[in-house]
Amino acid sequence: MRISSATLALCAFAAGSVVAQTTPIATPVAAPVAQPTQVVGKPVFAPAPAPAPVVNPIPAASPVPAAAPVPAAVPVPAGPAAGGVPCGTNNGWTYAQTQAELQAAIPAGCTQLLGSIRLTGPGITDLTPLASIQSAQLSIEIANTGLQSMAGLTALRSVGEYLFIHDNPNLSNLDGMSSLTTVAGGVLVYQNPKLVSIAGLASVVNINPTNSPAYKFGISIYGNPNLPSLDGLQNLKTAGNLLDLHNNAQLKSLDKLPAAGSFAVQSITLVNLPAITSLAPLSVFTSAPNGASLNISMCDALPSLTGLNLDTVSSLNVTSNAALSDVSALANTKLTGLVNVNDNSKLCDFTGISVNSSTVVNTCGKPQQSTGAGSAAADKKKNSAATTGASAMLMAAAGVASTFFFL
């Protein structure tokens, strides 16, 4: 069942938000999988208008042809292919767990996927049944499959809401989506243990191109322990309402974020990124009109917040950053909500955080309590959010900008 944008409400997820003294953002739990339930068939056409009555037997011009049949109203996905052949379930979900189910759900020649599609289970190993799909009306979710790449989605140009790619144990890259340019709601790539490249997203230019506040997500890349680079995000012209990068232990830098433009976001989350040393690539990200929540935690090698360019921060969490000594980048930032600063053993100068609060704790010179490296058990706890499905995440979307998690 499709959940309307008006009812979106964010369930905590590590995916870009922060929740007080809990685990990272709740990761989606897929709804119980059913057998393929799409409605396949020809679109319903409105009846052609009746021919105009003839007045008197006066020779007239050739009879006016009946107007072309008009398809039944369907929400139009971003950038649909004109004259495409539809399949799927209008404003609903199509499900498949096996190659046979996927083949049955998508008839040959279908170019426009109505509603959303959820592909789950190790039985999904090949996306070529989707080779003719050019647009998805709503969302695409690819989870817990046997896929190694996105090969088979070469024709896909637009997704009307969200693209979820998560919990795929064999997925190593996102290659195969070279035509994809627009995702209206957000791109969420998370909990893929063997993922080493997202360069397959390089063709994507727009995420939420209309800057609609109805879509609470944006860029969410998290829980991918072997991902070394953000290469694939550099061509974005719009980026949605959220930047969430957490629990990517091998991520070396933020350098492949877009280098030009201005991206107003409601939330920035950088948690458990022990290798990053600079926030300079964040200079293109600004705060949304009502401010942006900011969570920077367990970034062990980060010495400074230089690079931040936020006018207003609606909630601030700066905790457990072992090398952080400089927060002066916040000197010109208006802090309007909760501020939590703690467990930064090298932070002795609080210039930039002009608040007097019990939640701002000077731990200069004290032993570091937490680090991004963590233990295997701690990492498992942090990533436990991945048991939530995309549907639950969509239901929880509305609260994303006002929540945050402390680790």
C-alpha cells in the first residue's frame, strides 16, 4: 500500500537523524512479503467524446474525429517516458522474491512501473526483467537479495519517490543505472556489507529537484563498512532535505560530495566515520529555513569543524570525537535548540558554542570514553537499526529534522 507524502513521519533511524542517547537511525524493516500482487493489464481509458450532432443536411467539413482516449488519472513520476507502456499496481506495491515472480510481475515491453516495487530475498539474482523500465511512479526497494550489482536497470531514468538499496550481502557496486538522472524523494543505500563503490550513481543529477519539504530524506549512505569513497555523488545539482553518512568505517573523506552549488538541508549526520579529517566538502550545504539538526560523533580523526556553513542549527550534538579541538566554525551559527557537547578529550576551547548548558561538558584532557573504532559488539549495536523496512521508514519521515541520536 502506498503511504501518502502528507502522512510521512520519521521513525528513528540511523539514516540521518539523531535520537537522544539511543542507537543510530532506525533502518527499515521490510513489510511481510506477499506473492506478486500487481495489477497487469491495459490502462483504463475514458470514453471518447460523442460525435457532434449534424445540423441540417448542409455539406460540412469532414467529420471531427473522436478525441484520443485519455488514460485514467495516475500520479506522474518524475520524468516519465511519453507514451510508455505501464505495468505494476497504481499507487500500490508489487512484490517479488524469486526470478519467476519478478518475470511474471513485469511483462516484456513495460516501460512505466506503476506504484512501487519491492524485491527481496536471495532468490532475486538478476534484474534484467526490469530492463525496459524507464520510470517508477513511486519507490523501488531492493533488499536482502543475491544481487552483486544493479545490472539490468540500464533504461531506468526516474524514480517518483525513493530508491532503497539495503541489506544485500553480495552487493559490491551499484553499476547498471547509467540512465538514472532523477529521484524525487531520496536515495538510501545502507547495510550492504560488501559494497565498495557507489559510482553507479554518477548519472544522478537531481534528488528532490523541487525542494519539496514533503520528502524528508535525501542522501543516506550508511552502515556500509567497506565503502571507501563517495564517488558517484559529485554530479548532484539538488540533494534533498537530508545528508546522512554514518557507520561507514572505511570512508576516507567527504571529497566526492558535490563541489559547487548550494544545498539547503534539514539534517546533517556524520557518525562513526573514524577516517575523515576534514569537513571542507560540506561548505556547499546550508541550513533549511527552519534550521538544520547537526550530529557529529565518533569521527576520531577530525580535528576541526571548519567547512561547516550553517546559518541556523536547530539541534547540535558533538560527542566522542577524539581529535576534535576546534569548534570555532560555529561562531556565526545561531543555535536554536538542544545542544549536547561531551566526550571530546582534546576540546579545550569552546569558542563558537556560546551557550551555558549542563549538556555542554568540558572533558578537556580526560580519557576518551567512546571512539568510532569501537568493538564488534558496539558496531553490531549501532547497526541494529537495519531491521526496519522501507515502509516503516516512510511512515516515520515527518520527524527527521527534529530528532537526533547520541552515541
